[in-house]
Amino acid sequence: EGLNLPRYPSVPGRLRAKRKPLASSAPAGRAPGVEKLRLRLPPGQGKQAEILGHGAEAAPAVVEVLRRAGLVA
Amino acid sequence: MTLVYVEHQDGRVDDASLQAIALAREIAGGAPLHALLAGPGAEQTAAGLGAHGVATAHIADHEALAGHAPVALARCIGELIERLSPAAVAAAGSERGNEVLAHAAAIGDLPLAANCIAAEAGDPLTVTRIRWGGSLLEDARLHGPVKLLTVAPHTVDAAEVGGGPATVERFTPSLGEADLVVRVVETVQQSSEGGVNLADARFVVSCGRGAGSPEGFAPAEQLAALLGGAVGCSRAVTIAGWRSHTDQVGQTGTKIAPEVYLACGISGATQHMAGCKGAKRIIAVNVDPEAPIIANADYAVIGDLHDVIPAITAELREGGAG
């Protein structure tokens, strides 16, 4: 019917499966070239932005930030 | 000694490569620093690397290297590894740097840590690298005869150490047909109307879905032109077909590091932030005070970009700018 519908095993199928040999192997394994020590959060998380204003009236405050950044003469 | 694969364009070394040299110098801890360059223009830039502490610059001379060819360049690195036995090989964590070193690592069966932001000299080599687009940092150790790493752009400062000109040595790598299967055969310059390069701009203003349409970018274009900056966009915009992919800022777009990044109508998904984390100051303009970008920005304006951007332009004009 649908390509994503699972094919469920039948009861006799499941009983037959119990008798099948299960091959297992332990891969030789190799020392990882890159060994992960730990993961951590980068600093400076959880800060909240400074609200410069609402709508068009915040324009002067934005220009002040641009000025302090050296982008405006 | 430590080897650095250096990228260059039009006779100028890429900033990201200079930053990689700075980190390589830290790892070298006093041991000599060598560089590998290839392609047209290598001669002009090679000796100048001495100012950044490079003792010897090796130029790979081969007609097949006229265009970028990642596997061929990896073979060049392999030859230098065999000849010089470096303790580590570094490169910029640019798209090309990552690709070339990945091939070199596969060819030589060597460990590679990409997008590193810090490293400590020693064996095993301890590095800190960016994972998950910048959401996490990983501390890792590299084990192996030669350790490969790439340096995330805009995370380490390049530094001139005032050395004399580097000794320049040329060599011809032996390359096979298989090494040239992937190579650049033609470069098409996209005509930007004298526009500023997005990756280098000191001011970038981006709009996201909030722009509403391609025409919604007009105020941003005006503001960028006024300040000599560039216009960027989010992935939603490129998917909608409003702007070209070359304007996209993000994990799958351009990584920028401007003085000020004005992000308008952009929600601030992790993948977008990965592209603009290098910005010194981020100003978010959004109608939604709960947008994720507000938590990642330095400043925020709550409002509609169609009102705010023209207001900023008007304020600048009044102040006499442009």
C-alpha cells in the first residue's frame, strides 16, 4: 500500500529467526586520531541584547552605535 | 617544524591564511615555520610571509596547479610531509583549506581537526575546535606522527612578527591524472556594481523573511551604499529566490566578521548565527521581542525593518554622512 508501511514478521518467521546463527565480531579498532576530551558551551551565552528602542525612534541610538564602531565620520 | 598551506588571491595572501599562520606559530613554539603555496601569484606573496614568521616558503610549481585542484594540492602537502617531517600541518578553515587538508589526511592516514580556534603546543596536540556551527566547543587531542588542523576564520588574530623575507624554494610535485579529476577550469567574475565584498565588509546589513519581497531589500541596499558596506541575507531569502546565494550569511553561506552587523527580519537560527558570530557588534531589528536573535545580539530594535532601516538612513543623512 504505502512504501513506508513496515513489513511485520509472521509468528513462524519469528520462531525461525530464533534458531538462525548470529554472527558477531569485534573489530580490530584503532586508536582515534582525534580524541574528544569534552564538549562545552562557548563563553558569552545567555546575554540579552540592549534594547535601543522601538521602531523608527531607535534610529539615533543605532547611529550612535555605528559612530562608536568607527563607521560614521 | 610546522607547515602551513597558504591560500592567496591576486597577489594577496588570504586573511584566514595569515590567521592560520599565527596559530601555527603558537604550536611550533619556536621551531621553524614553513609555508606551501601554489598557483599563479605565489611568487609575489611567498617572500612576504617572512613578516609573519615564515622561514621558508615552498612553491609547488606545476601547470596543473594553475587552477584550484584539491587532491593535487593534498599530494603536494604529502610530498612536503615526506621530505620535511613536520610535526603539524595547518591551513585556514576556509572551504578550500578544509577540503585540501581533508584529502591530505585521508591520503596520509593522518588525524585532522578542522575549525580550531585554539591549540597548545605538545604531543599529543591539544586543540579547541568549533562544533555544531558554533553552538559548542570541543576540546580534543590529536594523536599521530603528523597532526593536521585547520583554523576557523576570524577566531585567531594574525600577527606580523617582523621577520626578514622568507627563503623561497620551488619544487615540482609528481601529479597523476587521478589527482586532477576535480579542478577549477574556469572562474566567472560575478559583476558586483563596485560593491563591497561580503566577507570583508566592515558593515553588513542583512534582511531575512521579514523583508517580505526582493523589493523589501531596497532600504537595506541604500543604507549599505551610504556606509560603504554590503548587503547580506538569510537562507530563507535565497530559498525564496529573492537574493542570490552569494549574498547568504550563514553556515552554508558566507562567514562574515564586520564591525557592525545589522540583522533585520531574521529570526536568528543557529545556522545563521554560525555565519555572523565573527561580527564585533550585532544589532537585531525584529518585530518579535522573543526572536532567538535577540539573545545572540548585542543591541536590538523592536520594530518593523521597513520603518527602522529608512529611519537609520535618514538619521545618517541628517548627520551629514554619505
